[in-house]
Amino acid sequence: MIDMNRISKVLSDPIRYKILLMLVNQAGGTRACCAGPAEGICNCEIMAVFGMIQSRVSYHMKELVDTGLVREVPEGKWKYYFINEEVLREYVRKLEADFKL
């Protein structure tokens, strides 16, 4: 069971919302800093796109990972993030049911 209130609160932050969109659209950078899996987005890409230092990226990503919306895979000194489609779809379905859309 997902925590609708927690997810809504986490997504109310504009940066986290944009990071989630980035993950959904896989619109990362060029991966000049790492050579990770074909899918997913490296924390270095998020740092570059949003102009944030690593600690701020880690803070935002921990919030998204803790809700279950995002999966995190560490590889060496980098972390790669993947959208958890199942949780995102459940969140959207619950919103539609709650608001009778």
C-alpha cells in the first residue's frame, strides 16, 4: 500500500517533481562523468541538469526513493535512479479514484 499523503508531499517540491519527470522521460545528460546502465539516470546527471551539489541531489533522491516512486542502484561511486512505474501508476490510479475522474 502506498502512502498517498507522503508521495503528494514529496512531489509538492518543484525540484523533486522535475526530477521525477526527468526520470519518466529519461532526458538525462551525456554521461560525461560516468558510464552506467543504458536506462536510469546517474546522480551526476541530476547534479548537472539542476546545478546542485551532490548532497542536495542525495537529499531529494532519498525523499523520492523513500516513497517508492524511484529505485536506486549504487554502482561504484555513482548511484543510478530508475522510475518505479508500478508505484507511480498506483498513485495515479488512487488519485483518479479519490477525485472520481
